[in-house]
Amino acid sequence: MTALGKLLRSTGGLGTVVLVLVASLPLWFIQSGFVLSVATLTLIFMAASLGWNVISGFGGQISFGHSIFFGLGAYTTALLQVRYHLNAYVGVVLGVVVAVVLAVLLGAVTLRLRGIYFSLATFALTLVFAILTGHYEGFTGGEVGLTLPLLGDAPGQFSFDNKVVFYWIATLLAALAFVATWLVLRSRLGLQLRAIQADQEAAQASGVLAFRVKLVGLAISAVPAALAGSVYMQYVAFIDPDSAFGATVATQIAVIAFVGGAGKLWGPVIGAVILVPLQQLLNSSLSAYPAGFNLVVYALVVLVILWIEPRGIMSMRIRRRTPRPPARDAAPPGDSVPDPRPVDAVSATPSVPTSRNGS
């Protein structure tokens, strides 16, 4: 059976139904540019969070640095177009290559750390990349950022006047990221990553090469994040250090998976569908309030969800009240509990078996 057939069987066809439904939304539901933009961004960050789920959800290595790979995909595509006038599709491919190579280099250092130390190291690195990108303004555009040239409708240059095309590209990207995550989950690598998450010492004692497995997992997880950054760059046609490597992007990719359910196949999907539209709606509806108020509301919503279920929405269960079976030693008022042992009719006490000779 092919991998696609196994995927359809394992998800009960749900994945195909969801994909067809999502792909058809512009034909019958999405009627405004704002809704189309929100839906496209939802799918882009869904793909990035699915990649994060490989190393952090399955492997337990909580990363706050996947914005590094997101930003590398975006900046590589933009720089090759703006500075060297190369085809955008070449930039997309090279962006993935650069992200994977850097994931291996950074992982060789950071993956020797564990727990909160790994998380802090990855978060510090994404801030370093933001600072460096802003500093070398002669090459990266600095804090002003980079803007792609206006090419009009040029499919050969990854430029489309019809924004629905970007929506379908983002849908394809999210679907590929979902399939890749499913393949990892069912593979030997996925089993080893979950074993490391459960107990790294026990996994190593069983023959798992923990460092190598985590390094491969990090490299794989960088691919969807870099592709998401490249598609994001082509869609908005602008990038700067904050929107590529900033703390907001770094935490958003991780929080999407946390809210949906880190380590769950559908966790990043559910998290992105809830949080990205919420963020966009708050940004537009609360723009008249003091700066940062929308982030406060967003954070409160996230905290409430995680307070209700710390493991994410996918771990929530409907608690049904079922009648409790009566205890064996319970009896209705006024009734006596019969003794299961045989009772002697004369003494009314439990009889004790005796031997034939009466002893």
C-alpha cells in the first residue's frame, strides 16, 4: 500500500476531506480580500508549526528558534531576487538548503543542551539573527527591510496578481508538511524521537543514538519552516528583521502547536486555525487602543486555553457523567448483607469443614 493510501486509512479519510474543503473555500466561502489574507497566513504558519512539531512535539526538544529557518527562507529568496536578480524558485530551493545546513550546524551545538537550556539557546539565537540582519543594512536592507520588485502577473517568477493562487500554494505547502509529519510519526525516526522524549537515558540504553536522531529531526523540521518563510516572502513581498527573526514569530510558531496539542498529528492544524485568525482580528479591531493591547488579549486567550488543558486542545475530552456502580459491601437501608459462607443451622455461625474422622 502506498504512503498516501496508508495516510487515508490511518486518518479515516479525514485528511482528504479537510484538504478538499480547504482548497475549495475561495470558490464558495471566502469573498473578501481580508478573509483570503487571513486564511493564507493561517496555512503558511500551520506549515511552519507542523515542522516545529517534529523536533519539539515528537522529540521533546522545545525550540523557540524556528523563526531562524523561517527567516532564512524568506531572506534567501528576497536577497537572490533583489541583489542578484535570480529566479524566485531558485531562491526557494536555496533557502531550504541554507536552512537545513544551518540547522545541522546550530544543532551540533545546541542539541547537546537539554530542557530549558536548549529552549533559551534557540531563543537567544533567533534574537542574534534579528540583530545581525538589522546591522548589515547594506546587504540585508537593515531595519528598513527588503521589498520585492513589482513583476505583475509572472508565474515563472513566483508572482501572481490573483491572490487566490497564493492561497492554493499555501494549501499545498500545509498539506505536504502534514504528510511529511505523518511519515516521520510512523517511521523508525519518529519512534526514536518519542523514546527520547519519554526517557533519553533509557532510549540510549536501548541503542538509540540520541544526538544523531535529534540532529536529523531538527534538520527535517527546518524544511517546512524555510518553505513557509519563502512563500510568506513572495506573498507579502516585504520582509524585515522583526517579521522574519523577531520574538513574535519565534513564539508564534511554537505557541500554535502548544495550543493545538504538541506531539499530536493534528495539533498544529487546530492551533493555527484558532490562533492566526484570532491574532489578525485583534490586530485590525484593536488598532485604536494603546500599542500592545492586542498582544495582551491574545496572550490571555492562550493562557486560558492552556489553563483549561495544558496539553492542548487535542487532549481535551468531554467528561460524561456515568452512573457509578454500587459498591459490593453496600446494601439498601434496613436490609442485611448475606454472608456468602455456609451457615450452620444450629449455631447460626459459619461452619468449618471437618475431616471424615471428625478431627
